[in-house]
Amino acid sequence: MSTGHDHNAHAAHSTTPGGVLVADAGLRLVLGTTIASAGRHSLEFTVVGGDGTPVTDYVEQHDKDLHLIAVRRDLAGFQHVHPVRDAAGVWRTDVDLTAGVWRILADFTAASIGRGVTLGADLFVAGEFTPEPLPAVSSAVTADGYTVILDGGLTPQEGRTLTFRVERDGAPVTDLEPYLAAYGHLVALRSGDLAYRHVHPDGAPGDGVTEPGPAITFHATAPSAGDYRLFLDFKHNGTVRTAEFTVSAETPPHHGHHHHH
């Protein structure tokens, strides 16, 4: 760690990962309620501008004006849903909630600022809460009868290639279906503060190059060392499935000494 004055303080701030702040870039995430009961819950929320009025002008990203992630703070119960907005700017969607504290992450581009923002707010769900430990690091997981194998890892502040290979009954899946204009959709959340990274895959369906499986390739950079949960959504036989991985980002050993003056 460097000590003393950080001449990159401003640059460091501008690369703060999404989802940690409830308000950013003059916009604020306002949940209809911050307290809910367990079970299926109709979630209402608005994105409010500096003048206090809900934002109604969005720029579409990945086929949607807004992506909503609901995840319990222990990184269990991940859901990626697509709310519907009314004319007044109120968003609504159903989520399945268990007892505990949930993080609600809204990922969108507002036309007024022309860049992507992810805001996060806490939702408290009543009931008996049993936190789950972070699952062990593993390069192969199962999801709904599919096996997904991860090749590659995360390195702090350094781009890495992550390739996911989808198999079913021991055979590669070669007919993945497009989901959100891609064959896979990847979200990374940092354990400890749920800093959010939405990762875009290489290529696109119909570009004449990208195969519909078994491999889906992404490029990702971890904002820091530490543990992350990766959530890969993929669509097959008309159903979206989610494969969940724990990955540890470790700083590679440095050779030689580098000093900033």
C-alpha cells in the first residue's frame, strides 16, 4: 500500500466500483420501502434526480433500460430481474426474498448524464436470518443440471480473460440462446461491500464469429484483492440459468521495486 499523499485521489474516486453508493452523479436510488417480509415481494423504486423528480429518460443497454440485481448481503440468493417502468418513472418488479439484509442494485444509463451508473440501497427483510459462509473457490459448478467450468481468474487492477464452458450430461452445449444480446451475462460482486461489476462478453450473437457455446469469454478487472462472487446468466432451451462461482483475486508478487514520486 502506498502512504502519504495520493496524487491519483481524483482518478481513484472516478473508478469507484458501482453499487456501493445510494447516490452518485446527482442521482439517487429510492426504494418504495426499506423493510419487507420474506417471500415474494413486489419491489417498487425510483431513480431520483437532483430536483427530486423521478428519472424517466434512459438509454437502453443490453436490451433493457435498467438492470436490477437483488442479492442478500452474504452473497446468497442472487436475482437478476428486469423491472417495468410506468410513465411517472416508478419501477416495479417481483423478487423472492429470504430473511436478512438485501442489497438492491440498479444498473442503468440516464440520458441526462450519458454514462452508466449503478446505485445500491439496502432492503431489510424480517425473520430468522442464518447467514451463509461464502462458498469455497471452485472452477467448476453445477446449475440446474448444467456444469459450467471456469478457465481464468481475477487480478487486482489488471485485465484478465475469463472463459466459461457450458456442459450438460458431460457434453458441450453448442446451442446457447441469446440473452440480453449476448450468449452470457456476467456480474461480479466483491465480498465485504458488494461492489458491482457488470462484465461484457466478447462478440455477439449473429456476428458471424461468435459461437453459441460451449465457451463464453469475458474480460474482467478486479477493483482490489479479495474474494468475489461471479454470477453467469446463460439461456438454453428457453430458460435462463445462473452459475455462481467464488473467485479470489490475488495481487501477483512484484519483481523488483517500483516507487512513485
